[in-house]
Amino acid sequence: MSTKTSIEWTEHTWNPAVGCTKISAGCAHCYAEAMARRLKAMGAKGYTNGFELTLLPERLDEPLKRKQPTTYFVNSMSDLFHERIPDSYLEKIFTVIRLAPHHKFQILTKRSERMADYFKDKTPPTNAWLGVTAENRISGLPRLDDLRTIRATVRFISIEPLLEDLGDMDFSGIHWVIVGGESGPKARPMKRDWVINIKNQCDEQDVAFFFKQWGGWGADGKKRAKKLNGRLLDGRTWDAVPGMTLSYV
């Protein structure tokens, strides 16, 4: 079954494939890899191969069984556009998405070139929100240009983990920006100035801004065993989503 999640910007996860391989700096301390190892040790269904890429066609129809309108994060435990997931399997996934118009499906990838190529001659389902990760300048920011080529209803960026100051950013064609720090024992720090730089540019370019978490480091620049002030930025939460009035601008 799909799984209710604590990820702040979605409701349920749907993983018709699990497992992945690392391609950029943001992958270094992958939460999904650590979780997959734990699930394998627990004997959980679907994780016999641990974090090796595995297609799970028995999970394809899960969203069709749920009548309550739900926001799904697709492949939270993988990357839907991994090079070893065949186009024929992607077609099955997007067929399910089209057959479930009462749900929203959020798809996030670091493999933006393949996503752009896949949709080169296709229009995504209207209930599919497409996003890319942008953790740093060198590998993250170029993904925005790939994303802009796709005729998606909502195009979004997950800047998590934010690893450096991203400088000036062009958010044209982008509807939503999510920012977060890294969690876990090896978490790399995220500075407040980096976050504020992004938020200010979202305000200026009329893009919804969502602050997810500080991660393993607090707003004061000190490492934490627990996320004591996890979601507060300048004393409040920032939870804008596409389509809502940005009253804080």
C-alpha cells in the first residue's frame, strides 16, 4: 500500500520502484539508502534487494484503490527517471496518474535531462507536478533549464539539502520552491543567509516558498542531536504552495 508520510510538503508516498544510484553531491548521505537498508533487515516487502534498483509492478495500482483525494510523492525511495527504469514502465506509471485525476502526484528527480527527453513530445498529466533537486550550483542549477522545457501544470524545485549559497537564480517558469537542510549524523550545515537569499528571490519573482526544515544544524549554526527548532525561519513557518495567496510577501 501507499504510505502516509511525515514529509511536510506531501501526504502519502507511492513507490512503484525502489533503489537508486548516486549521481551528485546531494546524494552523499541519502536518507532513502539508509532507510532501505533498515527495511531490508526488517524483512519488509519490496526491499529484498536493499537499495538496488527494483521495479515493483504489484504496487502500480495502489493510488487507484484510494478514493480520498490525496497528494502523493512518487518514488520517494528512488528516482523515477533513473536510467534503468525503462520508458515502458514509466508509461504504466503515468497511465495510473491519468486514471486517478482526484489525486495530485509530485515527482522529483535529479535526472532532469532524462525527464525533459521523456516529455519532449508528450504533455504530462495535469495532476502531475514535476520537480528537480537543486542542492548546489554546479549540478543543481542546470536542472532548472531542463525543467522549464516541460509543459507541466506545476514545476517545482527541491533545494534540499542546500549545500551552498546559490547566488542569483532565475525562477521563470517555476511555481514552487522547497528549501531544507540535511539531516542525519553526517549532516552538512546550512546557513541562514543562503535560505534568506532564496526566499527573497521567491518573493521578488512571485514564487511560492516552502521552508521544510533546518535538518541536523540549527538556525544558530550549531549542530543538534535533535531538530529542536526544525521548521522555524526567523521565528515562523513558511508553508506556501502553488495557487495560494502569498500573504507574507
